[in-house]
Amino acid sequence: MRTAVVGTIGIAVLALTASAASAVGENTSEAAGVICGTDGTSGLTVGTARTRDCAAALQVASAYTRTWNSGGGDATVRAAGSVWSCGERQGPLNPYQECVETGGAGRRVTLTS
């Protein structure tokens, strides 16, 4: 009886852990990529598709969140040697902020809470 209870609890914990792990990417329209850190101004989590883009992602997030103090909303920012188009997007669960590199490289930076 004791083994059955422990086994049932273990299965429940595993199911909850799997649900939480899959929910990480549900806030954005794309699959979760790499979490690069936290934006110092907004406190939002900064993410991108590849680890090698993290330095640029943090620069873009910083440039974008600085624009919020002067009106917020959609903005075009220059950061990390490129021009980025940024704004709020509606995810399946919650809105999030996203910046897309306009030069055609397809890089994206997300800011989520």
C-alpha cells in the first residue's frame, strides 16, 4: 500500500513538472528559445532563439524599454548594429513584447514576465 501511494505521488509530481516545462514557451507565438537574462529597466525576461544572440538581445531589450519612458507602444530602435521593430504581441496566454530585426536576418528578441 505504501509503495502504491509513493508511486502515485511520484507520477503526479512528474506530470506537474512536465506541464510547467511546456508552459515556458506558451507565452509567445514561437517555441521557447534561450533565456538570456533580465532587462534592467523593466525587469522582464529577455529571450532569443540562440545563445550566441544573447548579448545582442539584451542590448535590444534595453534600447526598447528606454523608449517606454517617452510614450511606449511600438517603436523602432537601433541596437547591436541593427534596426529592430518592437511592440506588444498577443500570445496564447498573455501579451508579450517582441523585437524583430528589420535587416532580414530574422532574429527575434522577446520580453516576457
